[in-house]
Amino acid sequence: MTVTEDKPFELAHDPIPSFAALLQERSRVYVTLKDLESFKRTVQAMGVDGEEGRRRGLGQWLVGDWQGAAATLANYGDDDVAAFTRANALVSLERFEEAAEAFRKLSEKYPSEPRPRGGWLDAKIEAGLSQAQDDAIIGAVQVDLESAPEDFAQSAEGNYIAGRLAELDLDASAALDHYQAAQDVDPTHRRNSFRLAYLAERSGLDSLALRTYETLASMVPIDRRVLTNLGLLYEDMGRDQDAATCYDTVSRNFPEDRHARIYLNDALAGIDMYYDEDLEKKEDRLNQILRIPITDFELSVRARNCLSKMDIITLGDLVRQTESELLSYKNFGETSLTEIKEILGSKGLRLGMAREEAVASISRASSSPAVAPTPETDDVRSKPMSELKLSIRARRTVENLGCLTLGEIAAHSEEELLGMPNFGVTSLLELRNKLNEFGISLKGEA
């Protein structure tokens, strides 16, 4: 059947021969808000037994009612379309163990089909991570991946799973390659596209992250994580109006999302803010600090694993959390909370901190520099970091340290710099030579 935009999808009568067909029909459900509301009423009016019950469950999945779809379709385990749709709903509900079992059965029934196998391995990974079995699950899924049919590795699902394993093994470059390969095969693979955008943003590939998030934002039903992350990226780029649009959409569709309301107010304030060069410098400094990866700090294994599973990668991710939110997570206790507070405190930050308060904290910190400049070197030390014309790797390291001027860079020692990720002797020599051109030395050097 050819999908047309002038005729809404008739849930009660139109054929649904496969899950792929169901995905195709979803575009007709969301043509207009009127079509969507009418479709929802149709779903709610349908019975729960027989073929009508099956179609009701499929309709619930189409409109994003994951809970309803999982419950309704539980009675149709012998129907492959219903079983596969329910497994996807279970993934959306983060009921990964149940999803893995459902996908496994379908994978055994259709061994040459990549979607059931991909869903099974994906849910298996997430189930293992939720139980803090990182190393064991990586090894087990790697074995499953190697024993899969040969053409699975070339599919979107196979590349996505390979990307997840590489990301968990902290090989961001390999993970990005796999995610991009998966996207080339199937640009509608939402979980793959989300990991691609998320990891690209964390790797400093803002253009790739932006393109991918914007593509995801155009897919239905809307994903609040996508719109929130896209909004944050827009804010970093100074596109406050676009950011506000994202947060407003989340707030209207998910009124219980407290963070979205806070972000919306911040973005709206940014739209009307007059230009203030000093404030802009403080904002830049804050953004650089908030981008510092959590892995740059000494943390216990438990705290590190918990933060990773919560997708808390940077100080910015951490500041957005409250104490109660962290403590509500499995295996995250008072000891881990104390560690987190110490890390944030070292940067003048705290949990649940409003952006205005964070900017003020940066202002206080900048008024008390680690190394007081002498009158003779004051002008030189206040020069912006851009004067050094550093390579990307060296520049990103000093940015992650929160440095904006030559004096702030000089306040750090050789040992501190070499302790930063991806900063080696070559980068150190480059930085040292550049500073020497301005008559400045690193801390502890003659």
C-alpha cells in the first residue's frame, strides 16, 4: 500500500502485514494534530479482545502509549507483528530483560532477519548495564555478534550493536564510525541516531551532533531526550530562540518535566539579554567548565559506573541533577554523593545549581586568580587564549581546564596538564613554546 498524506490511517481496516508496514503507516497518523487526536479516540474506543484488541495495542504503540501497548499486546505472543511491537514498547519502558526475551524468540524464529537480532542484543546490553554487569555483558554480546550470520555485521542493527560495544569500551572513534555506518544503511534507526548525536556532541563534533539531533527531532512521536539535548546544543551556539522552541515543545507535551521548564525560562531570558562583554566572557568560561568530562576526576568505581549508566558524562550533566535524583538511583549512596559534591565544589559549582548562580560563582572565582599577575605581566597574562593559536587537541585540553586567558593557563603545572586525557608530551611542548613567545612559563617552571 502506498502511503498518502491526504488520507488518515484507518486502524480498524487498513492491512498491517509487518512491523515495517506499521512504521510506514505512522506518518499518516501524524499528518495533522486533528488526525492524531482522531486516531487516539479511535484507539481508546476499540475493544481488548480478538483482532480488535490486537489493533488497539498496535495503535497504542503508534501514539507513544508504551505502557498500554505492552499490556494489550501481551495477549498476542503468537502473533509476530504484535510480539515485535510489544518488544519495542518494552524497550521504551526500559523493561530490558522482558524485551530481550521477546526479541530472542523472534530472532530464533527469523535468524536471517537483522531487526529481531539487533533488538535482542540491544536489550541484552541495556539489561546487563542496569545490573552493573558491564564487563560480563560486553563479552557475552561480543560473542553473540561474532556468531551472527555474516550479513548481520553490515546491517544497520549490526553496526549499531558494534558501536554500542565500542562506546562501552571507551573507543569513541570506533563507535562513531559504526553509528555513522548504521545511519547510512537506515537513517530511521532512532536508537542508533541518538547514540550518534550524543557521542558526537561529547566528542566536540557539534555539526554532526546538530544535524543528527535535528533529523531525530523531525521524527514522530517526539522524544523528549532529543529535544532537550538539541535545545542545550542550540544554547551553546547562541541560538536561544531555537532552544526555547525545543524546551517549550517538551514542556507542553510532558508537563511533569521540571527540567524542561527551567531550561525554557533560561532560554527566554537569554533572548532578551542585552549584550554584555564581561558577562559573555563569564558565560564562555562557564560553558568550558561544564563541558569538562567526569572522567577527568578521580572517582570510585561505583560512582563512575552509576554516573555512566545515568548518561552523566560532563560536569554540565551533573549540575542539572539534584541530590534526591542521584540518591534515587540504584547503588548510588551517600559516599558517592560526597565525592560528587567535592568535585563540583572544586569548580565553584553544586548540584541543582541555576545558571545565573553558576555564572556568579564563575565571576567570584575569576576575581581571585590562582596566581596573582605582576604589573609588568598583567597585560600579557590577560590576553585571550586564542592568541596562542594552539592545535585542536591542546586547545581543547586548556578549555576543559576552564582557561580563557594566558595567565589562567600558566596557573597550571606540567603534571596537571599531562594528567589530562589525550594530552601528551607533544602537546605539552607546543603549549610551553607558545607561552614562551609571550614571556610566560607554566606553574613551577623557572
